[in-house]
Amino acid sequence: MYIVGETLDDVMRDAIEGVDKHGCMNHPTKGETKELIGVLVELTNPRARLSRTETRGKPFSCLGELCWYLAGSNDEQYISYYIRAYKKHAEGGKLYGGYGPRIFGSGKSGQVRHIIEILRENRATRKAVIQLFDAEDILEPHEDVPCTCTLQFLIRQEKLHLVVYMRSNDAYLGFPHDVFSFTMLQEIVARDLNIDLGTYKHIAGSLHVYDKDRSSIQQFLDEGWQPTDRAMPPMPHGDPWPSIEKMLDEESRLRKGCLVSEYMLGELDPYWADLIRLLQIFRCYKNEDAEELSNIRGEMSSDVYDVFIVGKLEDLKSRDDAS
């Protein structure tokens, strides 16, 4: 099956409906699934990487997971601050299959800088490949093994395209998080190379949905088609890494209960300041501080994220009403 769409919601809906219509039942270790083998999904606008639905609109956990990767971390406490489900897969406080050390770590596992230099030296190369799944990953059992095998970056017609191969992909739970992180990485690399963003292609050996998620999936489908004009703003031109370092510093401070440096926010491009404010909003939500959350909402530069912020405010209000 070949699925093409402009937004995450477009391709996600087609993928889920395709699995439901054409998939076969399978019984892996994590529960009964319906599965399609060998699916290619093409996202023509990689910036339309956030679901606009109430069910799968997850910018906060997606951004938190991206920061976890960018920090080169596989620490369980870091990621479970954003996604509690990771707790059950940890081994000794670490996620064995964590992508951060494999993509951004030191030594041979620090692959991003290497592929950027390869692309800089030879724009026609087909060797700019990041490997995540390793032969050693199946030599002994682990709670968490990478679902992603490779990320291949290709420059064609002065645009950076990304092709990702997944050995296994949950079309409802994992897919939106994977698309967000990988298209953000695609745009980061494109900015480093000073070229335009191309398309994003996502290949899954096993694309599936779990039977236990059936009611949530139906809720997603019932929300209907979403607008196609609400993509994230373009990442600023120029070297992105200094801003990424500042974002990671502030993310760490927020996760540890400290305040963000307002002076630093004023010095950053509004694009990166907004991402940090989203992390602030998530902390306010966890602390049930609706007033501060509302204040930060008023400081956002882009209105693209407003629907998600309002959702958090409404959730806090409903908790107050219930209590």
C-alpha cells in the first residue's frame, strides 16, 4: 500500500483505514493486532507534522520525546516525565533501545554530525544513512528494542528528502510521534545544510493497530478530516544547533522545577521561544497551574499551537469543576 498526503492527519487516517480494511490478524507478544505488511507513507509537507485532532494532538509529548533524542539520552526518568508508558520498558533506569545515544551519542553512534558532513561534501550521495536497529539488538532479550531501522537523507533538486524504514510501527500510537521527531530532524539537517525541505517517506515492514485501542481509534476517525493549512512555521534559516542547545538547557531546568530565563527567551528567534513555551505550558499543566498556563499562552508568537494550549486549559477547568 502507498499512502500520500499533505498532513499527518491525512496519512494517519488513510493508514488506519487501510489496516482495518486490508490487514490480517496477528498475535505478537504485546497483544492482538491487525497488520499490513510493507506500507509506504509519503508526507508531502513535513511541517504538517502535528495532528489537529483532540485524540492524537500531542505536541507536548512529541516535543518532549524530541528533546530526549536531541539530548542523546536514554534515561527513563527524563522521558517518563512526558510519556509514562516508557516506565514499563526500562532496564536499570535506562531504555535499552533509546534513540538518543544511537543518533546523537559520542563515538561511532554520533551519527548526525557525520551524515551532515557527508551531505555537505557530496550532495548526490546515497550513503547518508543513520542506523538505529543493530545486529546486537536481537542477540538477547530486551524490554525495548528500536522499531526504527534506518533514516536515509537524500539531497535532490536542492531539497532534503528523508526516507525512514521501520521494522514495526503502531499506526495509531507510535506513528504520530515518529513522524514529528523525524521530520523535525529532517528540517534541522536541512537548515544546517542551508537547503529547502523536501518530502518525508515512511516505510513500515509491519504497520499495525492493537485491538485494545479500537475505541480510541474510532474516536480519532469520528473527528473527521482536519484542515490542511495549519502546519508548523518554517524553522529559522541559519545554524540551528545553538538554539537547540538553549532549548535543551531550558527543558532540563523546567523538568527539574526551575524557571525559564525570560531574558534568554527574548534573545531567541520566536520559533524556538515558542517551543520552549510549549514545554513551560506542559509543566504548568502537570502542576495544575491554569493561571500561569494562560499567561504563557498570551506570550506565544504563533497561533498554530493555540488549539493544543486551549485543550490543556479546558482539561484543567474540567478537573476544577469535577472537584
